[in-house]
Amino acid sequence: MINLSNEADAVYAAQFETMRDSGAAQRRTDAYRAFAARGLPNRRVESWHYTDLKAALTKPAPLATTHSVTHALARTHDAVRLVMVDGKLRPDLSDLDTLPAGVRMQCLQEALASAGPTVTATLWPDNADDAAIALNGALMQNGLVVTVAPGAEAPRPLELITLVSGNEPQAVFTRSALIVGAGAHIRIIETHGVLDAGTEAASLAGAQLNHVLTMRLDADAKVDLLTNVAGFGETSVSVVSLIAHLDARARLNAHQLIEGGGLLRRQIFAALDGEHAHAAFNGVTLARARQHADTTLVVDHRQPHGESHERFRTILDGQAVGVFQGKIIVRSAAQKTDGVMQSKAILLSDGATMNNKPELEIFADDVKCGHGATCGRLDRDQLFYLMARGLPRGEAESLLLAAFANEAMAGIEDEALRDFFEARIGAWLTGRAGA
Amino acid sequence: MLEIKNLHVSVGDREILKGLTLTVKDGEVAAIMGPNGTGKSTLSYVIAGREGYDVTQGEVLLNGENILDLDPHERAARGLFLAFQYPVEIPGVATMQFLKATLNAQRRSRGEPELQTPDLMKRVRDAAAKLGVSQEMLRRPLNSGFSGGEKKRMEVLQMALLEPSVGILDETDSGLDIDALRVVSEGVNTLRSPHRSFLVITHYQRLLDYIRPDTVHVMAQGRIQRSGGPELALELEKNGYRDYIAEEAA
């Protein structure tokens, strides 16, 4: 029974009709049914309790069709760049000729037409039962499917950029996949934002981005993932998801910097499907004004000897709302699991709100798991100490906040990338202190 | 020069300083001694500008300027330095980074050019060598995991680099063994100059064997009860503070 009880559902139904035949028709139909049976998640859905997507998307924007003309894009990393704007690959902005040896890239449409079992399994993972991801599966317009050959060692990072142009309200649904063969190693930088971010048009346009990156790490593969979500305007709604499967001894070292803009949800679903798999998720969320920034994470230990470490820092100013929901599941087979999750938040104003919800679900008896969550203000003794040494309040606060946030960035192995993230955090703090 | 005139300070409903008056001239080392709970640390915090204290009456003049309306960083830039009784640990901020930030913030505030890194490094290395502060300590986060003695040496190192005109030492001897006390005291003594005043707050005479004061003031019940020369410290060591407490109670 498909429920079309409100305007948003009707819009999505119509959009699904236009996308139904854009590859993988049966999968899309299944995904659409899964979505339509539930509708957009609201506060009554437990995993969305603090983020009411239904209320934020009462008026879904039309699917993106305008693709802005050639536009120079500043290069911020020494990386091989693949750029999508408004759900469309932009060869003119991408480095298609310099893909590292062993790395292959296809557009989602091509991949769907010729999908083998590995691509299909990666694109449609089994560990993310979520209405927003189902909607993405029904409406996905495009994406990048990147395959790294077994044993390949990519010397330069691959930068996947997803931008929404900010000329008018439009919705972008993208789904990308990363398949990393046994023993291969690659660094991925994911950048999500708005073309011409910061301009009045961009902040008023109200971009609606629903992006999913699915990832499969074969045995002994290693991925360093850096995700930056930034520049979304105050009326935008973004859901940026990561779904990862790790086979035996695979290592995923993930760091994210979420710079608030409108309503933003980062969700991560990771399944440790092989023995001795290792996943680290670290993140910094910065939000001010009336921004709403949600990070929701589910790490599912399915095999023995897995390790997962999560370290998140949130800084909230103004009337901002922060959410951290982290759940570690340890299945009965997953003996000797080692899991530590920590989420700390600093609230800089009386109007800011943090919802911190760590959870452990443990079905095995021989595990080492822990979690901690704190919310607080800046330490007054530290602040006075720094001011008594000559630092003005804003500068003293920035120094302490940078130290707080950078703790979650300390595990970025590439020094240039770590510097880049720390500099972005510094710029946000300076903007705040100067405001 | 530091002049404290009829200073009344309350926290909530409780008056802690009750009309304290004290002048420390240029080049003078003044010691304040007194029993616990008499407001000595309150005095140092109020002079440095910590929040949470109501100054209901009186003035604090630093080189002739009333500083009570200034923010802590402005007081620091005008030449005030407080060596904390309990230096605060600041994880995540490297000591060297902190020293650079504070030195340059004060210089900017006074309209002086910022120090460049090589110049700064040289100054820090020279001052650190004199105080037995290792290079390894400078690389660690500020005061994090430092022993009591290391923290106090770091306070004196900062004072040496910031070159204040008035230095307040709040219970600098607390938590120090005799060797650390000697190193810290020598560090302070080398900073004595005709243009710099010190206010040394302590409740033991021991520190004053190493940092010889010009004047000694007995503080009790929120006021200076008696002033004199170094011999007053010896008298207090012998008789304790009971005369002053009894006087107040009577």
C-alpha cells in the first residue's frame, strides 16, 4: 500500500515516475516502495528522533536539471579530482586522464547498465535500513563508481566533489560506490557543498542534497576517508550518508568535518564483516545561528576481533542544534570486539542545544566496549589563564576550541590534509570570534 | 608601581576584602603573609581581572592607571603578570604555540611589531635554559602532565618572556620541594629590577629566605593588619597569626 497522504509524498511519487527507467528499474522500484511505505522520517522514527526530515521537506524541490555552465573551481588538494555538479559528472572540471594505475571510474548510469555482482552488492548494501537512503535509491540521478584493483596503491588521493549549484531550489540525489580490492590502499577526500557557496543566491536557493557513498573493502584493503560538508545555505536540507562493508583485516580510517548549514544530517552505517576488521570514525561538527547538524552512526560488529573507535567533537553557537547518535552493535559471533566511542560537545551560548545519545548493543560476552558523552561550556579556569597572559577573549576561546576540535583530527595520517582540516576549523572559529 | 586603595570585594553576599590598602613601589618586593582563607588569592585574582568578584569600593592603580574596568588581557598588556598558585593545564595547546600567541598578543596590544618565529625561539630557548625548562617540556601541551615544580618553572619562564612591570606571585612556593624552590626563586631574583615591582603572596616564611622582600605585610580578615620590614616575617614564623586573628575576633 503506497501512502500519498501529503504533498511531499506526491512530489516524490511523480519524481520516481520520471526516474523509474533510468537504470536498475527493479531496484529502484523496490527502494521506492520501501520509502513510500514509511514516508519521510519524522520524530516518531527512533533513529530520526532529533531530526525531523518530514517537517524540513514539506516542499521537495524539483530534481536538478539546470547544470551551471563552465565554472572554475579552486583546487584545494593535491588530488585527482572527480566533480559532479547538480548530479552530473563534469569532465571539464575532473581529472579523468590522470586516474592512478589500478583505479577505474564509471558513471553510475554506465555501472547500472553493466553491473556485475560486486558492483550491485556494493551499491545496494544490506546494512542500512533507512527511509532517506531508500528515497535515494529510488531517485538517484547519477554517481561515480570507483573500483580499485587488488593490491593497488594509489599515490595521490582521489577527491570526490559533489556540488549543488545555488541558482534556484533544486534537489540532487547522487549515489557513488567505492570498491577496494584485497590489499589495496586509497585515500579518498569527499567534498560536499554548494557551487558559489557564500553568495546570496546560494544561501537562499535551498539546495536539497541526498548523497550516498557505499563502500566495500575487501580483505586487507585500507581506505583513508576525509569528508567535508560545508557551504550549505540556511534553507538547505542535506543528508549525506556513508555505508561501509569491511572484510577481514580491512581498515577504514575516516574523518569528517561538518560545517553547519540549514538542516544537515551525516549518517554512517558500517558493518565489520570479517575478522580483525578495523574502523575509526572521527568527526568535528561546527554549527551556529539556527543550523541543525546531526551525526548518526551505527557500527555493526559481525565477526570476531573487530575494532572500532569513534571520536566526535561538536561546537555549537547561537541557537544551533547538534545531534550525535552513535550505536555500536556487537553480534554474538563478534567475540573479542574492541569498541570505544566518545562524543564531546561544547555549547557557546545559552540558546544552543546538544542531543548526545551513545548506545551499545552487545550480544557477545567477551568484548571490550565503552562510550562516553559530555556536553559543557568552555572551561573558565583555562579561559582566564589565557586572558591573564594577554590573549583577548575571542582569541583565547578560539585557541581552546581549536584544541578541543583538533583532538578528533589527530588521526589524519596525511599531514597536508590534517593541516587543511585544522585550517578550516580555525577559519570557522575566527569567523565566529570576529562576528 | 602598584597601588591598591581601600579595596572592598564581595563574592555573592560575602565581603572578602574589606578596605585593603597597599602600595608597592617601583623596584620593591613586597610580601603579603597571612593565614588561610583571609582573601590573599582573591586579592591576586581581583588585580588580574578574574570574573565572579564584585568590587564594591576602591581602586587598583597600575603605574597610575585604574585597571579595574579593563579586561584581563588589557591588564596583562599594560604590564601585569600573575603567577598562578595552580597553573591551569591546557591539553591540545602546545607550550611553544601558547608562548608565541601570548607574547604577540601583548605586543599587538601595545602597538609593537610581532616577533618572528626565529627571534621568538631564541628568546624562549635562552630563558628556558636559565630555568632548567627542557626543550621536551616546550613541545608538550601547556602544563599538561607537568609536575608541580615544572608548572611553577613554566610560570616564571612566562614572566621572564613577558617582562611585566608588576609581578604577582600567588603561593608560588606551594607544592615545591627545596630544589625546585631554589630554581624558581633564583628565576624571580634575576628579574628584579628598579623598574619592576613584585607582590609575593605566601603563608610560609620559607620562600622569603630565597626571595628577600623589602617590605612585609600581614593580611588577615580582608585587610592589611600590619606592615614592616623583613624582620616581621621572622616574627610571624615564630608566633604564628593568632594575634591577628584574635584581634579581629575581639
